[in-house]
Amino acid sequence: MTDRLVIALAQLNPTLGDVRGNIDKLRRARDEARAAGADLMLASELAVSGYPPEDLVLKPFFLDAVEEGVRELAAETTEGPALLIGTPWRDNGRLHNAVLLLDGGKVAASRFKHDLPNYGVFDEKRVFAPGPMPGPIPFRGVRLGVPICEDIWTPDVVECLQETGAELLLVPNGSPYEAGKADQRLQIVLNRVTESGLALAYLNQVGGQDELVFDGASFVIGRNGALRRQLPSFREHVAITEWVRGEDGWDCVEGERIAPPDGVEAIYGAMMLGLRDYVNKNGFPGVLIGLSGGIDSAISAAVAVDALGADRVHCVMLPSPYTSRDSLEDAEACAQALGVRLDSISIEPAMQAFGIMLAPLFEGTTPDITEENLQSRARGVTLMALSNKFGKMVLTTGNKSEMSVGYATLYGDMCGGYSVLKDVYKTTVYELSRWRNQIHPEGAMGPVGRVIPERIITKAPTAELKPNQTDQDSLPPYDTLDDILNCLVEEERSVDEIVARGHDRATVARVWRLLDRAEYKRRQAPPGVKLTRRNFGRDRRYPITNSTLRLI
């Protein structure tokens, strides 16, 4: 029996599939916890494999490597802090999303996730078997409740733990970032604390994994609902927490609380981390960006420089006869402000070559969007050639507004390996650009001060594929378009509901048609940072072939 526990909360950034690297990361965090006198270290959900592992856990050799690494780590716990780690784990022929207590040189206890999420980006029922309702884990005379992530989103598991004698709750999580989710997490935890009367530590993974970004932002809530600890967002951190047994039960001693970012600051932080980890974990030397002089490519370049450093960002201007002097000047000014290399490659020779090649078949036709798309595709081919030759990944620069309505060219401006704006509406692009000009983000590797020239922000957006072209020749104003898209994509509202907000019915119906018809393009788009509740991908799974337009 003890009246005091020191628990290290290891908010770490695992690399999915790198079992050896993840074990080493856990080992280093445990060394830090040992030096601070910790009795126990808690790691995040599936920290050994990385999260979400998807079908990797269907490979027996991968699970063999996981178990070998876990037992090796367990053998090191004959002294020093014990470990509570998340890992895939086979038991009686079934595969579980598990938490294991490593103590005394062995796997001393195991608990399996009961409530497997199967919505949005989650499909755990595909690969894991649910565990039984868990009981507490005895440790040093204390009964630890260890529900896993989704297990606290409804009352049942915590209620079971409380009724079977749990004295405090330690919750490993793999909860991806999305705008506004921090408040939702906090409310869920407060509900469980209020219902159970138990203090709760919420430990979340940090880092980028394909389209997902895990923001960390772990925290501890005391028995009375007060915030005891708050860990930083978007970076690794090992926090040492002290827990004491009082007359009313166990509670956490108050300590450092780092306020999490919100609004565009949080969005920008997620974009930086998502891009940094995608590039670094996949081994790219850097990124290539077609810098057009427009706002989308400018903010994409700013995020890339902040995430990777200017020396790993190569920008290329790809002018055509329709490119304005303003765009040339603005691209150069942006590159100078960011400190990146800028080359210029005219696509006019490619345009002329395509014109000659296609002239026999195009004879008698009028130039239209076909010729415009050829320009975009010439740019895409050029950037991909540079990528093939020098190894840097092409960063696409299209935003969510454009991708929603198909205002993008397949095999043209959609060419590339990743997008930081895929889940960012155009109106938010403007907000991010103004914010970045005023604020130097925490952890950013780019310069302080204005990095996007003012004219890029204030001029009318244009693709410059024909004379005097602007986006609003083809689309409603972006504030109107984005509100309609938010209603259609994020909120699944009907035309009548959107019209009731003050929008023109014909405009709403047109936007819906454009959204529906662009699904085939989005299926072929590169991955990008998930920032909202409904990104284009596994959050929103619509059939390409459907006739729902007949209903409006």
C-alpha cells in the first residue's frame, strides 16, 4: 500500500511500423522518467506499432516483431519505473488493441480495448477483436483503471471500472486533431470524472500519420473537475505528475498547464506537423512547390518553410503568356521573404508543342477549357520531372473550396504527393495568411515577420489561364461558396435548409451539382492534412456514380 505515486505521461511521436524505433523511443522516455523518480510511465494507444496501424496488424511477421520488442522492453523493468504501453497483442487466437503493464521484468497485466470505433477515419473493427469489460490493474497497492481512448466516450467502461474498485483513471489515446475537438475531449473527460468521482489522466499521441495529425495536448483532470496538468500541443513531452491518496481518494497534484492553441494558430500548427512528419517519415529530402504569385501557393510555401526549413523548399515559377507582371513580382517577393530558392521555367514551349500536336484533330474547334487544362498539365509534368530527377516531393497547393467544386485539373495542379490545404477552405486560407504575417509560430523554422506580400492577399484570385480571368468568373464569391460548402460537406444540410440561411436557391443547387460531379477527381487527389470533422477521404465516403441530383 502506498499513498503517493509519481506517474510519467509520455506524449510521444511514434512512427507507424517502426517497431524497433518506437521501442527505443519508449526506452529513452523511460530513462527520463527514471531520472525524475517515476514509479510508472504511461504511453499512448498502440505506441509500439504506431496508430492507426490499419492492415499492417494482419501480417503475422509484424505482430511477431511487436511481441519480441515488448518482451525485450519488459525484461528491462526489473528495476526503475514500470510501463503501461499500448500495443497490438494476440491473446487466445484473437488480436486486440491492448494496454500492457510491464513490471518486474515481465508482462504483468493486460487489458483490451472494449469499445472499438468504426466511424469517420476509424475502422478498428476491421482488424481488432473487442475485449471484455475491463477491471482495474493492481499496481503498488493501487487499483488503476486503464480504459483505452474510445472506451471513455461513453459511460459504460468507466462505470464498470469504478464499480470494480478503480481508484484513478489512466487513459491512453490516439485521438486525431480537428478544429474544435479539444473542447469536446475536455467535456467527455469531465463527464467521466463527474460520473465516477475519479481523477483522470488523458494521454494523447502526437505526430503526423498520412492525413491524420495527432496534437498531443494531453491533460489531467482532478476529482473535483479542475484542470491539474496540461501538456503542450504538437510536440513531444514527458510530464512528471505526482498523485496522492487523500481522505476522499486519489488525486493529482497541480502542476504546469500550457494552454493549447485554438483557431488558426492550431490549424497552422497541425499543417506544420502533418507536413513535417509526412516528408521526414517517408524519407523525402524536401518539397517542390509551383509558386504562382497567388495566395494558395504562397501560404503552402510558408508552411513548408516553417515545417522543414528554407533549404529544403524549392519553388518554381511556371509562367505562360497569360501570367501577369504582378504575379511574377509577387512570386519573387514571396520567395525572397521566405528565403527559398526560386527558379522560373516558361511553359510556353510546351503549350506550342501541344498546339502543333493536336492541331489536326482540333481543327475547326474553338479554344475552351481544354487549352486551359493543357497549361495546368504542362506545369504538373514539369514539376514531376524535377521531382523525379532530384527526389523532392511535389507539394500541391489546391484548397478545399476548389477541390469541393472541381475547380482543379487532374494530372495538372492536382499532381503531387501531399497537400497542406486539402482540408482548408479559401476563406480560411486568407485568415491563415494574415495570421502568419503577424505571428511567428512556435517551433517554426521560417523567418519572423511578413512572409506573404500584401498584394498576394488583396488581389483577386485567378488561375491566369486566359486573359483577364478571375476565380469568380466561374465560382460564387468565396465567402458565399464556403458557407454553402460547409453546410453541404460538414453539416449535410438540405438545399431548403441552406436557402433558409439566406442563399439563392439556384446558387445552392449549382454548388451541390459541382460538389457531386467532382467526386471522381477527389478520389485521385493526393493525401493532405485532416483539419475538419469531414475531410475528403475516409470521413466522407460518397459513391462516384449516383443520381441524388435528381432529388434537388
